[in-house]
Amino acid sequence: MEEQEAVSLSSTFPNPPPFWKDFTADKVARYEQLRKEHDENEARTTADNDTFTPQTRIRDLPEELITLQPPAEPADGRWRVFGDQYMLDDKLPTLEDQGITNLPATGQSSARDAKHYDRAFELKRLAKSLLLNFLELSGALSRSPSHAEDKVQDLRTLFINMHHILNEYRPHQARESAIEMMQDHLYRTRNETLSIRTQVDKAKRVLEGLGSMGVGNSPAVVVDAGDQKQAGEQKEETAAGSGTKTASAQEKEIWALADALFT
């Protein structure tokens, strides 16, 4: 049983927790009512409202409602998710805390908190020292390989110092990445807005062109009434045919104008 639980915790897609069945509509409503009553009681009993936090935990909850209340924050600031351990306050540990020599602090440069501390310059110094120590390691291996262990430790210390300085740039990198993402979103929104306004202007010009051409006003056809019935019918047919041709030509001109505006 314990092996199955360990496999479930370390699985990429673990099974849902067994208490998901407790989140029913009835139980959620009961918990919200208890939360409301608890907050009201806390607000009345607290003299200083500034120290009152409405998210304090409810004591003496019924057993069937315990899983509905979010768990408290871990006392040591550590929690585990899918087998990985995280910390609430994620700070970069110093080299001294890890038992490693801080080479830039032992040099001529001032402390890391100073305003004129140049990390790029320190990286260049460490890179040159790394190359020099590698050449010394090559010489030690050619003369007496048994004495090369010290140089290997020196190289390890140099690599860790360089890695630590690079990690100090992580907050700056995250800030610049967020700025770049917001700028890209702003530029994309401005371009979309400009495209929409351009299409709106084209549509307005099309409507204005259609209005100036008098669409919908069919040309008047005057038929002269003759004395003879046959002559009158011929004139009506001729007038109807000319009106049809005029409307067709007008429609072609309208479509040609619309194509010219939208291309």
C-alpha cells in the first residue's frame, strides 16, 4: 500500500485526492455560512479592526467540512508538490552559507551591496582566473598527477562563483522579460486598433460613394401616350429595356468602386 501511494505521489499525472467528493453544493454552502458567521464574530470581538484578518482559520469545524477549509501555511516555509520541494520565501543562498569561498568579496572590489559593484567585471576576472587555473592544472597533470586535486578544487570554486553571480541576475532577467512581454502586447494591440480604424475608414468611404451615386433611386422612365395602342406598347417596351440596362450598368460601377476602395 505504501509503495502504491509513493508511486501515486511521484506520478506525472497523479489521481485526484480522495476528498474531492466532499465538495458538494450542500457542504460548500454550509462552509460559507460558517465562514460568514466566524468573520462576523471575529470582527465584533476584535477591538482594533486593523489587526482583524477575515481569513483566519475556523476552529471546531465539523469533521465532514474540514477538507473544505484551505490548509494552513507550513511552519517552516516549505511544501511539496508532485515530489518537488518549494519554499514560500525563495531567496538565493549566499556562498558563505554553502561553505564556499566568495572570491569577489576577498578581492579588491567592495561588497556586493555597494552601488559600484560591477558583476560583469567580476565575471571577466573569474573567466581569466579559470583559464589560468586550467593551464596550471594541465601543467600539474604533466608533472605530478597526484598533486592536481588542489587545482581541481580551485576550478570548482571558480565555476560555482561564476554560477552564483549569474544567478544574481535572475530578478533582473525576470523584470526585463515582463517588460518585454508587456511591450509586445502593447504594440500588438496598437497594430490591431490601427487595422480596425483603417477598415472603418474604407467602409465609410464606400458608403459615401454609394450615397453620392444615388443608389436606390431608379431613373424615371417617361412613356408618351400615343393615339395608337400599338405605338404606345412599343414605347413602353423600349423604355423598360433602356431602364434595365441603366440599372445594370449602375450596379457594375458600384461594385467596381467597392473593389477599388478595398484593394
